[in-house]
Amino acid sequence: MNMFLKYSLLWNVCFFISSLSFGQKETFSRFTYTPPDGWKKSQTNERVTFETISGNKYCQIYLWCMSDSKGSNDVDFESDWKTLISKDIVIKGVPKKEKTIEKDWQITIGMAEASFQNQPLTVMMVTCTKGKVSFSISSNFNDNSYIEYINQFIQKVDVINDVNNNTHSTDNSNALDLNNHKTGITQSITNFDDGWTSTLTANYVQVVKNGIEVRLYYPDEAVDKNRNRGDGNPFEYHYWDIWVKPDFQTTQIFQRPKEIGMDYILDAPVTYLKSGQKGYVSLKLYFQNGVCTPIIIFTPTKDLMYQYFPNHDSFDNMLQYNKFAVTTSDIVGKWGTSGGATTYYYSSSTGQYAGSNTAATGDTFVFSKNGTYQSFHSYYTTNGGGGKQNYSGKCQTNIWTVMLSNRSKDATNEYWCQFEAVKGGRILRLMNKKYTGECYILIKQK
């Protein structure tokens, strides 16, 4: 979606500029954008910022994260104008506004004269609303020559998974209704420090960067059951038919040279059916305990595919991006896990089998709305060992960490926490920051 600024009456100027220098496409939140060359970049979970200073002249451009609309474009603009414009900036009067519609997006452009530390500047903001979502792009500058850069930056912003977008990521039929939070994960987008951005969808986690799209499909029991089709082809062709064919057209599929002890990686030049964009797709299957996680990757060129994903490990490493932040409301309820292991013993002198011992463990956590928790832990072995330990106390969640009081020896323990998305739900992972061997993989029970 290209933002509308070319003929803004607010600026009383028409821009048609091709000489400005911009870099390669990058991703943030649910956007792809092209940064201006040479500008300083900084990024948080809420926004990505570009800044340039030349003598006494400066400009800042802010691309803010996609959020829920407050009901209308007018209300979204007024809310963002109050909250996103720095409180250190003194605005002179109300902003002059202009409204337009671009590809079903309701757009308000606002501009006002202002000052910062008694120095004059101009503040501009564009707020875009479509259906239940909204976002803004704002800028502060003290020289009108920067309007050219702001204009071109905005026009190079595209919305990922916008059904009217003409990039390869246009298919919105698989997107979750994020307002319903069907998985129970409210923080449904994660921006990683290395530039990758993960977004929840109904069937997979979408991970994008620099025009590359990675799909981490959720294990699906029904798909797994039918992978032995009896046609002589490896499993990979079954998953290709299920997950690749509906979105990508190809005439020939290639098998990469097989790595020792590894399954095949399938490659193909493709055409994305929704947009007609040509590119390259690879499929690799990741198996754990017999359960399959298909990894499908689209790149604009074959060279880019082999640059980023030359071997099995490079595919498997993308699984770490199935990671979403935890909020206090998300973990309310009962979570549990259980596990076991069998140890076999052999005589060091004779080498003969000398018996075995089986251990079973169980862990349950109950998180309450009032900020308290209870946990129950048990351990049993066939040789008569085992025991129980229960805790209760306060629980404080802060996105990627959770603090639990009254643990062993009445200590307050800090845990790394994250959600991993699965089909129709999520897994909660907790790991003690001090004693990393204390790690819980928890499933929501009720």
C-alpha cells in the first residue's frame, strides 16, 4: 500500500523525485519499508526511527507499530497526535489537516508549527485506518528540503498481508483475527533485533525480512497421518502438495544434494499465484518425536535462497522465531506438563544388563488474575524415590520475564518466559535465569 502524499495541499507542492538515495527493503511490525541511505536508525517494539543531522538542519521520521483502531480514522489521528508526538515539543495551535482515501485506507495528514527547546520546527503525522487496524507515520524537521525524503519514505511503506497489497505477501485468507486472539497470544507480532519480524497466522508463523518470507507451519496431525501415500515419493512431496501448491505455481521441483542422515530439501522456481510475482521456494521438514514442522521459504531469487539458507541447519535455525511475548492476562489459568525417562544400567565389569530405573515428573502452575500463583511439582522413580514440592506467592510478568516469589528457600526467582504458537493454541516456556536447568514447557489445561 503506497501512502498518499504526492499532492498534499498542506505543503502546496508536488513532488516527483527520483534522485534521492534509499537502501534495501527492510521489515518492521507488519510493514516493509525502504530506509533513506545514511540516516541513523533506531528501533523499539513500538517504532522504528530514522534521523539525520546536517549542520543546524535535522529531520526525524517515525514508523509506528500497527495497532487496533479506536473506531474511526478521526479518533485514531487525534489519539496518536496526543500520544506519539513528543511531550517535549510545544505545538502552536491545532494541526492543519487533510483527508483522503487510498486503496480502502482512510488517511488523515496533519501538520503544525512547533518548537523544541525554543527552536522552531515542523511536526507532521499521517494516520491510516482500515477496518479494525490503524498505524501512523510521524516526522519532526526544521528545514523544508526534508519533505522530499519524508514523502518518498512514506510512499515506499507497504503493509504485509494487506489483501490489496501487490507484494508476494498479499494472501490474507490465512491471517488470524487478532482482535479475537484465537491462540491466546495477544502480543501477536515480535520484532527481533536482527531485523526479522514474526507474525501469527492461522496455520503458521510468518517470519519476514528484506523481501524474504519464511513460514513455520504448525504440526498438523491430519496432514501427518496421510504422508505415507504409497506413490514412492518421499514425505516432502506430500507436504509440498498440501502447503506449497495452493499459493505457488511451479513446473519442476528439484531435490538438493542430500546431506548425510538428513531428509530432502525441495526447491523450485515459482510464481506467487495471488500477485504474479516470480521467485524461489524451498521446503524442509523438521521432525521431533515423529511430529513434523514444515519450513517453507520464499525468496525473490535463487541466489538469495542459497545465500540465507544453504543447508539444513539454516532452515532449522528459523524455528527460534516462533517466539511471542507474554502478558499477565495471557497466562491466567492452569498450566501443566508431565514427563518421564528410563535409565538402563550395565555392569562395568561384565558388560551385562543390570536393570533399569524409570522416573516420572509432573509440574502444574496456576496463575490468578490478582497477580498470585500456585505451583505443584512431583517426582517419582520405580526404585522408591521421589517427592513433592508446592509453592505459592506473587507473580509479576514483564513481557519476556516473570518473577515468582516464595520459591525454594523463600527466594524470588526470575524466569525467562515466552509463548510458542501451535495450531489453535500456545506453549508457555519458563526458564530460571540463574539455574537454567530449571525449565518448564507448559500446556494450557483450563
